[in-house]
Amino acid sequence: MNVWPTGGQRMEEALEVAQKYYLHDVTMDVIARQKGTSRSTVSRLLRYARDAGLVEIRIMPPHSRSHQLRSVISDAFEVEVEIVPVPATATSVERLERTAIHTARFLNSVFESDMIIGVSWGTMVQAISRCLIAKQTTNSQFVQLNGTGFSRATGSHYSGAVMDAFGQAFDAYVWQFPVPVYFDSAETAAALLRERSMQRIVALQQRADAVLFSVGTVTGGVPSSPYLHGYYLDESDFRQLGEDGAVGDIATSYIGPAGSHGGIRMNSRTSGPDLDRLREVKYRICAVSGDHKIEAVVAALRGGYVSHLVIDEITATGLLEHLG
């Protein structure tokens, strides 16, 4: 006989089951086998999750707000758009997590055997790496799009864990990019990236069938990404970004408000990808959540760097308001 969980344990079990059923499309029969329980117990946990407010089910008619947002953004920028429904009361963390889950599901539908996917590491992509749905592939590869370290800090452990998660989920080979995020000079950057070992990775980046990234932001000349501020760039770098009109970055390659990357001096010192080549990739998947990302994602859309946008409903509404 099943022992029914009580109190907080019951809430945790209901949440776990609801996430599998509603977010990852796992059937009740499969969940029951995974948990070693009955289908009826899983059904009762799902009902409890709904009654307790853990699950919000909304009927989305054809002319709903999400449909309108998708249509307007898609037409304006000629991109495929996935609007992630979120309640008006959702916190920034909840919005990010829901966006990550939707992006992981989309990636699962795109990624097949014999594909190469370039991945830019950061907060959003780390969240996506925690939501990946395992899928068996063969001869598939993930390649890191930007470097991991600098003289005062290193992101190698952090980025390595993110890349490993993608490799394990798809049984794919992982190529890390063991160069600095930023170089001290453009000459150093050019010399190191000419090395044969680095050229092999750059070649893989440029052969990618898909790329997955979010956008970084520059507000008042200060990048918002936590792995940049105070460790990789100093105040003179921040000022230079502001002087050059940078509003955001894609894998630490910077862009201005119209999407151009020309004239931004920091780009000669970054390990980020060639954005002109990035435009040629078939699937350019950008996942965005947060009002502070709006200016940067608009720039990325204007520059043609995005083919598929996954964005939460609140951020999408702000994006349209920004466009006027």
C-alpha cells in the first residue's frame, strides 16, 4: 500500500510530478514507474498541485496576448518566436526558469545526430543546462563560443559544468574553448587565435548547425553579466564600451543599438565569435528573460543575429513598448 506523503513532503512530491508532467511532457505511466508508485497516485499528486496553486492552467484563445506578441515580434524582425506564458506576479527567477525550460524543449526538438551546436555560457544558458531532456544522438558535438578566463579570475569550472551538462544530455562530444574571455591587447588575441589548437575550435564554431545564447547588457557602460564586472574588465574598459555605443553582447562580442558590431574597440580583444559568420548559422536560438535585457535583444534582432527567439511574456511586452 502506498504511504501518502504529508505536509512539506507532499508539496515537494506534487511539485516534482507537476514539473515532469506539464513542463517535460512525461506521461503519468512513466512518472509512476520512475517513482515506483501507481498511476492513480500520480494523478492525485497532479490534482493536489493544481488545488494548492502550484500549477496554473490557462486557456489561450487564438487572439490572446501571447499570440499577438508572437505575431508582432515575428513580423517586425522576421524571426520565429516562442512566447513563454508567465503570471503577472512571477519573480525574475521564475521568469528565467520558465524561459530556460521552454528553450530546453525547443533545443531537444532541433538537435539531431551529426549536428554541431555552439553554446555561449552565462546565467541563462546555465539555467537551460539544468532543464535539458536527455536524447540519444550519435556523432554530435557541442562547442563553446567564448573563452573562460582572464588574469584575475577564471570561469573554467563554471563553463565546464555547463558544457558537460549538454554533452551528457545528448551523449555528445564537448569542445571547450580554453582562452581568455578578453585579451589584454588586440595583437595578443590575434596571435593566440591563430594557434593551430585554437583554429580547430574556431573552425568548429564556424561550422555550427545551431548556436544557443542569451544576450548580455551594457547599461551606463557597465556589463550586467556577473562574470564580467570587477574581474574581467576595468573602469576604462567600461568607459570605452559606453563611448563606442555598445548596448549588449552575444557571447562577449559587442553590438550597438542598430545591431552593428563595427567600431566597438572591445571586439578586437574578445574571444567571442565572428558575428558576421554567426548570421549564416541556420538555427540562431536566443533565450531572453528580464526587462534589463530589452535594449540588447532589440539590437540583436535588428542585427539579424537571431532566427529563433524564446522570451517570457512580460519581457516580450516590454520589448514592444520599447519599440513604441
